[in-house]
Amino acid sequence: MRAGTRSGVLGSAHRPHKQGVVMRAPLAPLWFKSSYSGGSGTECVECAHTDKGTLIRDSKRSAGPIITVHPLTWQAFIRRLPEGAGQQRQ
């Protein structure tokens, strides 16, 4: 073995990266407005579905805080919506 070289065993564990593999940035969420809003349309939320859950934000503050809801929790919420149709809190 020449000076300055390492054994073939160590060298085989450090293979070069595959060529042609492109790392892409994650896609930006695709936001959509809720179909329900206040009378003037100013009280609206936007949602976006991701692989980690559903994102919810205030449509007037797109750079504001975002709530992430687990997929199973979101599904349970959506299933319950028809049960409360027409009911208002007092």
C-alpha cells in the first residue's frame, strides 16, 4: 500500500453520490379559501393539505401564524361538520 492511501475496505464504504439525482426544495403549500365565511367575506380561513396534515391560516394574514392539524383529526372534524349545519352558538 502506498503512503497516504487507505485500505480498500474503508474506501468502499464511502461511495460517491449518484450522478443525475436532483434534490428539489419542498413544494409550497397550495392554499384554498374556506367555502364558509362571514357576511362580508372578511372572516375567512385558508387551508392547505400537506403530507404532515392540514394547515390553517387567516386569509387576511397570510404571513401570520399557521395551525397544523393531524390528518386523522382533520378527517374527524370534516365528518362532524354536517351534524352542526344550521346550528349557531349562543
